[in-house]
Amino acid sequence: MRYLRAAGPAGIRRPRPADEAEFIAAARRSRELHHPWLAAPADPAAYAAYLAKIRRRDHSGYLICDRASGQIAGYVNISGILHGALRGGYLGYAAFLPYSGTGHASTGIGLVIEHAFTVLGLHRLEANIQPANEPSRRVARKLGFRLEGYSPEYLFIDGAWRDHERWAITAPAAGQAGAGRPRATGTG
């Protein structure tokens, strides 16, 4: 399998129509893991809509795969991509069972961040995380995201407007110490 980037147990690549059955099975298998934080595309129509969305100019999507087996271990999306003065987007991610807690997600998300800051030319990524979603908060902290704020009733998820914490990371400045690694931003 050819990956856009790979490290440790994970590689990232673009989703394809041929991934439909495996992706849907993984989403269904992981439904309880994801509830109430998100609902992964779990039927053919939802998967087709997902592929159409991530092909838009303001979105980008990636699969996290287990390098040993090639199986889909999770997925990462960047939405609301803006260029110009902001050069940023919103990062969303999820692990699939049985790969939750194995390091696949954090490695894969880190690879997507590197790809976004280099190939996509983005400067800032923001992850909006529900306060009780400790696994997602832990991944954000591990990858160097910084808590920037709190937004009440920010996103409509699982039938209700949910509060979210705003976590962000920016690309390293060229020529600065630590260049090549993302750096956290904010005052939180």
C-alpha cells in the first residue's frame, strides 16, 4: 500500500470508493465508541456523501491505516479550509475498533497535521472537542494542541447543540528552533 505519509504503526492515505465496505463495517463496529461525540458514515449513501464532501476545495479527508495489515484504523478530516491570510481549517478525527488506544490514531493524526502544514500549505488547525471526550482531548494534548477557549452550544451533534473546547496548533515558523514540528498556540 502506498501512503501519503507513514510512521510507526500507521500510514495515511486518501479514502476511495473501493473502501466503502470496510469503512462502513468499521464505523458500525465503533458506533458505541463514537457516541455521543460523532457519527461516522455507516451506510453506502452516507459514505458516498462523505467522499463527495472531502473532494471539495474546502475539505480534505484521510484514512489512518494499520501498516501491518492495511486495515482502516480511523479517519481524519480537515473542513472549512481557508487560504489567504488565515490558511487554516478545522480538524476532526476518530479511531475505529480494534485500533482505539493503540497509538494508530495519534500517529495518523500527527501525519495529517504534517501533511496539512507542508503539502496543503496551512498554518493553523483547530480541533473542537466536547469537554467530556477525554480520549480526544488526550490526543490533542499529546500532539501539541493548546486549549484556546470554550464555546457553549457550538456544534449540533446527536440531536442537540453541544458545548466544545477549542484546541489549536500552528505550523512551525521556518528557521526557528523546533522548525519541522507543529507548535501550540493560545493562552489557555
